[in-house]
Amino acid sequence: MSIAHATTSETPNLYSAAELLPGRSAGDLHRNALDHPAEILRLSGIRRDMRVADFLAGDGYFSELLSNVVGPGGRVLMINKEPMLGKTDRFVLVLRKQPPHH
């Protein structure tokens, strides 16, 4: 079984751009070199306006990247076994920056 993902010519650029957004911590920028998140996101086929879940999101490293890929029309749900402290608080604000749909 294969899954085809519709992409536009701008979609691959979304993944690379998400890695380099201003305001990301030095630790996250260092982690980019180790984890190659643009390649992982490219393989996932996640695009603008999608609704996605980050299971066992930990400190929210990929949740932040995902929120930038899906943009204001999409949603990212972080799911952790236990509440995470510290960095996650910042990401909750990033993920809720758009007003809820009514």
C-alpha cells in the first residue's frame, strides 16, 4: 500500500523555513543539525492547513516546527504522558496564537 501526498512547489520550502524561524533557541538550532527535521517533515507529507498530532511530544521541539508548517489555518495537538514544564509553556502559547474557530 502506498500513500501519495499532494504537494506544491512551495511545500518543501516550508520545511526548511520552519527550522530557521527567528526566536528558536540555540539548543533547538543545534538539534536541527543532529535530527534533520526538514527531512523528517518532508517525509511526513504534512502541509499547510492540516490538523496533526505530535504524540509523546516531549519538550515540543517538533510541535513548534509543525505549527509553523501547518500555519494559521492548521492545528497541532501536543500529546504527552505527563505534563511537561518549562519550554512547553512557550509552545502552548505558539500553538494557540490563532483564535478558536466557532
